[in-house]
Amino acid sequence: MRTLILAVFVAAVGVTAGGCFLQDQIFGHSDSDFVRARVTFGFEEAALRPCGSDEQWWIVGSDNAINELQERWTNLGLEWYQHGYAEVRGERSEPGEYGHLGLYQREFAVTEVLEVRLLEEGECRWPKTER
């Protein structure tokens, strides 16, 4: 019986640690979330699509942070609906329906833009096909 209890405990710790590892890869440790994502702007679209996740998030935040993100995206020569790569910090909302027509699973309030660049081939994929 002790062996069974110990085995269940070890399995539970392993699953929890594995889940934390995946969470760390996407969001990191901080008071705010760190996200690596594809970023896209267009008519009624301001989207972050975290690498390795099938969610897409509506971009919100201070005018300064959003303007910096969009300006850096535009300076890459990207046009509406083209994807760029971004690393940002901010606050993600609870799951729900956000943005234009409620098509986004969360809102992400950008507080800091760390990096914006062109996507490299095969970088920042999602589990399902692109929307």
C-alpha cells in the first residue's frame, strides 16, 4: 500500500512539474506574462498568437505600448495580415470572447515590447492549422 501511495505521489509531482515546464516556455516567471508569439495587424485585427498554443489573443494595452509594437511591426515592411514575430510582456485575461466579433480567446494587455522581427521559416508554429 505504501508503494502504491508513493507511486501516485511521484506521478502527480511529475505531471505537475511537466505542466510547469510547458507554462514556463510560453509565459515565464514574472509578475507579468512573457510571450513569444506571431503578431498580426489588419482591418479589425490586432492579434497575438502564442507559439505552441492554438489560442489567438486580442492586443490591448497602453497607447504607447501598442503604438510601439505596431510601429516596429510596420518598420519591418510588413503589410496588413502578414505575420511578424514578437516577444512581449503584459497581462493576459481570463479565457472568454474578445476583440472583433469575439473571435479571440483572451485579451493581452501589452506593457513592454522586447523584440519584433520577421518570422524565420518554420518558427512559432501552432498545434492546429493557421486561421
